[in-house]
Amino acid sequence: MADVETRIADLWVQRDRLDPADARGAVDEAIDRLDQGKARVAEVGPDGTVVVHQWCKQAILLLFRLADMETMEVGPFEYADKIPLKRDYQSLGVRVVPGASARWGAYLAPGVILMPSYVNIGARVGEGTMVDTWATVGSCAQIGRNVHLSGGVGIGGVLEPAQAAPTIVGDECYIGSRSIVAEGARVGDGTVLGAGAILTASIPVIDAETGAELGRGVVPPWCVAVAATRPRSYPGGAFGMACVLVVKRLTEGERHDKSLLNDVLRSHGATI
């Protein structure tokens, strides 16, 4: 690992004068490592901070510089792109429904299910996770194990700058339909995010019990959170600005009973 990491770092320094014949081998090896789950763009450290492996992002950006456009045919469909699609799903233990696709350089763990959806390069999707219909997992996003990304969920990509933390969804999460989690936002382990929530780096997360702001862009672990607004006054009047409201705390390890969760969410005017 250290050799390819060092090689990518060296190539990144000289990226404006690359020799494709010299650089492509190291870049392809780095992307293969991402594709196979042997490397990852980011992970949450023991102290809860996000550790970003910049060389992985640098390898992806170098690939875009080095790769040529080509025509790719999949059955009756034709594509024109620089990066091939991921292949050999059955050998990986991944179920892929027609209409779904993932790019080379995205890691899909055994037990992942892709309904018609899209997973971009550098993303990592953990064991047993379902990416439901029309959901998207952006470049470098990190999705934990046993997660359900419901229909139409948008997980944003963060590729540049290389040192920026990507969007992260922890283990055992349920992300409700049409929710957006982007700009390096984080959802903690075991959390349920109600339908239609928008979570970005600038969105405040508020505790419904106390009214206290818990931070911006980060929903704590083991809770139920919903889309909400809070009043803000402007010269033109008072307006409701988006926020995410934590309405219930869950016991760590508590399984999500959908019927009970629906009751909780409906009592707060939301649905799963």
C-alpha cells in the first residue's frame, strides 16, 4: 500500500506534466484497490473525527486527466465516458437489478443490493446495504453496512478539494425517501432520517427536547431526525429556514421497527 500511495503523491505533484505511459499503471493500481475495498477514501477514526486518505482522491483526479473518452456498449445501450462500469457482480456477492450501475473504483461489499440506481467512483457501500430505486451515491461517499437508502435519496459526492471530507452515512441507518445528504455531511450509526430531509454542511441540527443546536451538517448516532424549519427574520419578513430536528433518541443497537418508526414520525408530521 505504501508504495502506491507514495507513487500517487509524487504523480500529483507533477500532475501538469504527466507522461501517461509512466503514470497510468500506478493510477490504475490505486483505483483497483478502491474497487476491491483494499483502500478507501475516508473513514471515521476512534475519536470520531474523519480521516481522509488524500492519495485516493488524487488517484481518481489523475485518472480523469489520463483516461481517454471511449464508447462502451452494454446490451442495446451505448455510453461515452472515460471510466468503465464495474463488472462481475455475481462473483462479488452483489445483486444488481437492471437499470442500476456503478463505476469502476466504487466498492460494493457482499450482500449489497442495487435497485435501479447509481454509485460513483470512489464511493464505498457496506455489507448488506440496499441502494433503492433512483437513489444515487456520489463520488467518494462512504455508506456503512446494513443501511437502507430509500427511493430517490441523493448522497452527494465530494471529490475536490482532495483534503475535504466526503459525505458519510454510518452503519444501520435508514435514510427516508427523497432525502439529500451532501457537502460532506454525516449521519451517525443507527440513525433514521425522515423522508425529504436536507442535510448539508450548513444545515443546523436541533434537539427537539431542548431547542439546542447540536451542530451543523452532522446528525448524532442512534436517533430519529426529521426535516423541519426554524424562523429567521429578514428585512422582507420572517421565513422558515431549513433544519434537521432530532425528535427521538434510540438505544444503541436498537433495531428499526418500521411500523413503530412510522408512528414516531407521523406524530411529528413526517413519514419514513
